[in-house]
Amino acid sequence: MKGLQQMLRWAGAALVAGGVLRAAAADPRLDLTGRIVGTNGAPIARATVFIYTASPKQGTSCLCPYCYPDCQKKAQSDADGRFRIESLDPALMFRLLVVAEGRQSELVSKVDPAQGGPTITLKPWSEAALKSGLRIKGAVIDERGKPVPGAVVNPEGVGMGSITRWGGNDALVEPLAVANESGRFVLLCKSNVVDTVYATVEGRGVAEQWATLKPGGDYLLRLPDGVALTGQIVRDGRPLEGVSVGATTKDRTCGVYFNCGAVATGGNGRFLLQNVPPGREFVVYAMMKSVRGNDALPNKIITTGASGTVQDLGALEVQPAFTVAGRVVLSDGNPVPPDTRMFLGREAVQDSQEVGLDADGRFAFKGVPAESVSLSVSINGYRMSRRNPSLDHLNGQILGRVTGDLDNLTVLLEPGKWRPGSSDESDGAEAYPVNLPLRSPKL
């Protein structure tokens, strides 16, 4: 354990010395301030305010509203009930989630930091609700049995008899529960149709875990320290600074999937990912926009060891990346609406790019690795045409592998509303072409 602590201190110091704390964005950012009070107007201290979802102020976006980088941010109210969430994207509107011990959670929509901070009122839970069979109680502790204050219990799925629904369950169960200073939490279901809650549990200094919870139950949730992953990102043997490195489980199935937030390399090119869940197969990757030049880091598949260990992945060499460029075309000849955004996501890892289309519907994504990606665009009144040979007939997006530079990829949209298709409707094409090269339709 002594050797582990020394290595973590060394790696952490190297990251800070290398300039990890330097601001990454050049655009002006905004701070969101506000105040949390009770129904009597008295301030509520130690309420936690989360950026729950985000959306663009103008135009459309295919990016998941939970997937914007700002959605990882949160703050806690002070003794006067005031909070501040720093450095938010000024192009976005936000939905806030506010939770506090003994209080009903509150979702606040359409919050614009440029318009000033809101005052948010939290109602107390009744004693009847807290004692009902719909409540789930528990405590979160670490490997040594010490409480994990501030641990977050996040319901991801809800079981109702033979049906499990993943996501969109805010009407059935509280969106989040936050542990108090003793590590204790209360999570309330909102309907007696819920028989199981599948939740992730995460906290500072411990590895995220899944928990299966039953209404009316009391749980002791022990989280391991996890594994520390370290390594060095290089180009031609020379270290690269400021590359964001993350890890995600190879298995992305609901109920087992983990995504560890990315950290930046220091001046010596080294990174340190702490508290990674042990004993799992992970994909280690670098975020596209963080690798300067037209390069990318090939995904590296590893299996994490025992909790409390350090795994040094050695030198990881970036390789040439590619450009995916082309044009979005509407089949009826209409122009693409202004402020339309297009999204490119990597299929194997949690990484994406979003760009705006020009007046002719043209787009360009740079620094794309040689792997499978998806392309999405949302225009009111239009759907992806089934004439696209790279159409994902299940999800209504373009899907396929990048094998080199693509300069003239055409994405065809047609009037109508998307409905999931099947292989019978694919005109002999692959219904889920994840491993086929990206291709354009014949116009």
C-alpha cells in the first residue's frame, strides 16, 4: 500500500505540474448562481445542485441532453443557501436537479446563466412518505467501513414485473439520492408499480458500482477503492500534453456499463485515472478533440486488476486520424435550416464531436480514428432516408467504419417521421452496418 500511495502522489503531482488545471476553452464561459430555500423562505444549506441536462439555445442538436460536458458539474449551497456552478457553455440552456436531505427533489427547466440565477424552493418530505413501503434506505461505505458522504445513488433502470425500463423514469422514482455526512441516503419511489431499482452508486475516492434495490429495503453499499490506471501518451516517442484520456467498459449493456471521466495528460504526457472499477474489461481511449494535429489514439483494451492496485499501461502512441466530411441533403430540394447541428459519436467509447452545417448543408469532422462511428442530424419534419446504404435501421442514424479520409459523404433526409425499421425493409442492405465502411446513397 505504501508503494501505491507514493506512485499516486507522484503521478498526481506530474499532472498538475504539466498544466492540467489550465483552462481548455477560449470562448467566454458563464457562472450560474442561485439560492435554495425552504417553503418558509429560510435558506437550505448543503443542498446539492446538479446540471441535469442541457440543450442549445438556438438550432437543433442530436447530442443526448445528458451528454454535454457541463452535465458533469454540480455545487453545494452554503449557509445562506447560495450556490455557484462555474464555467458553463454560454450557448446552452440547462435543466437543474436540486436535492437535499429530508426534502423532495426539484427539477428546474430552461435555466439560462446569462439571465441570472434562480431561487429554488424545496418542499419537505412527509413522515408518512419516509416511512412508506415506497422508500429505499441505505448507507454507502468504503472498503474500510467508513461512510462516503456526498455519494450519489443514481437510478438508471426500473423493474416493473417482467419489464425493465432504462432511462426516462423520473415519474416513477426520484432522479437521485445523495448521502449525508454519515453516508446515509433515502431514495423514494413514486409509484407502487416499481418493484426494483437498478442504480449506479458513486462517490469521492471510491469506484463506481451497480446496486439492485427494492422498495422498502435497507441496504449497506460497500464501494471498493478501485484501480489506478496510468500511462504516457506520445507521438513519435515524444510526450503529448493536454490529451484527455478516459476508460469505458467494453460491455456497454445497461446494468453493467461504467464510464470513467477523462483526465488530461501533464507536460510529461502521463495520465492518472483513479478509482476505476476492478476486475472488468475496459477500453482506454483519448478524446478526439484533445489530440492536436490530425492524429488519434487507438483504443486499448485492458482488464483491471484487484482493488488498490496500480496498472501502468506504458507508452501509448498516437497514430494518423482521418476526416469525415460531406453534405446533408434534403430529398425535396429544400435548404438545410440555419443553426442545424450534426453529431458524430464513437461506437466503442464515450466520445463525440458536434459541428454546425453551413448554408449548403456541408460538414467536416477532423481527427476521427479508424473505427466505427455514428452520424446523426435532427431537422424538424424530416427523417433519415432508407436510401442511405449506411443506415442503422434500428436507430435512424448513419452507422459504419471509418477506413480513411471521406471527403464527399452524402447523408440523405426525406420528409416524414422516423420509425424503427427491420432487416426486411433494408432492400438487401445490412440493417445494422456497424462493421461496414461508411457509404453514400445513389442520388
